Amino acid sequence: EVKRIDTLKFPKGTLIGDRASYAYLFEWHSYYAPRALYRLQKLGIRAKVALQPLEIATAQGRRRFDYGTIMIALSQQSLPADSIHLLMQQIARDDGIDVFAVNTGFSTVGLGSSNFETVPSLRVAMLAGVGVTPMDAGEVWHLLDRRFDIDVSILELSQLGRMNLSKYTAVVMPGGNYSALDSAGVANLRRFVVQGGTLIAMKGATEWLIQRGIVPVSYTHLTLPT
């Protein structure tokens, strides 16, 4: 039986375990997890990400957390524990994610070990201008700005060669034709990648990057059986 959907319910998140004495954990599987993390970072909260799966005791018993789990430790933060607790309640409610309060650093991978790495504050730029497909650029902007509340700087292709990209942690290239980008712009993108910046390319932008040798990627066309 096919049922008509008239309304969409926002996912309900929960703060599990109430007030933590050590840290709060949430996984990266929820749609609005990026919004929750960015909200915390804008308020000066330091976050770490799990490089390995882990198991740890929670109010629901021993639980497994996946790669990419975000940890907000209570130590070495600019805000007091009470304020962090209120923020965890807020992201659980507003972003529809389950947040787990934990009271120990002992797990299958220690929460204070090198298996957790600090997440740098996100600073995003998106390329736009002649050649960039407007619909693809609009899709990126809507997702980041409207859905995730992430600030996005729009960089004009014709000016790219004169811009300082080092102040961004990620640059997004929507789909389109980048053949009009001059040599200074190409060199600037290559420098950004070499210096550790994250470059996200969509559709035709990916092939353009490979052809220019900006990213060391090769691919093979597969022929599927008929």
C-alpha cells in the first residue's frame, strides 16, 4: 500500500547520559552533523575527530562509535562545562543528532590518545564566474549556507590568480568549464593543494584538475557487460 506523505518530520536527537564529566561524543552519520560541528566551532569550542572506531561505556551501556566520531572534551575549552552542556542539548535538539555524555577517557582507543585529531576551524570558499555551471554553484551554496549555516566566500575565477587562498581550509569547484582560468589562477590552485588545502571538485572540474596535473589522480573507464 502506497501512503501519501503530507509532512516531513525533522529528526529528533537526544542528549544521552545528561551531564558529562569527561566529554561528549556524536557520530558523523546524521545529515546535520556538519552544522552542529560548525556551530560549536564558531563559539570557540575545540573538537577532535576519531581516526579509529572505538567502544566506550555510555548511559545505554557499552557502545561502538564509528570512524569520524566527534569528541568535545570538557578540558582545555574556553567555555565552562555548564555552557558546553547547554550547547550539547541545543545541537541534539536543533540538529537532530544523538549526543552521548561520557564520564571516562578509557575506551578501546583512549580518548586522549593520538587516535583523535583536532578538527581545524572551517573556512570555505567556492569558485564562481564565467564557465562555472550556475545550477551546480547554486546547489553548493544552498547546501552550505542555507542547510548547514556554514559561511561561504564566493571567489571570482577571473581574480583567482591574485587571491590569497591560504586563509581558506577548503575550496569548492562546482561543475563547469574551467578552460578560461589563466595560468596565475592555475598556479594558485596548485599551491593551495601542495600547502595542504582541501580542494573539492564536482563533475567536469575533476577532469580539468587531473588534466592540469593539480591533483595526482588517474582513472580508468570501465566497460560494463551487456
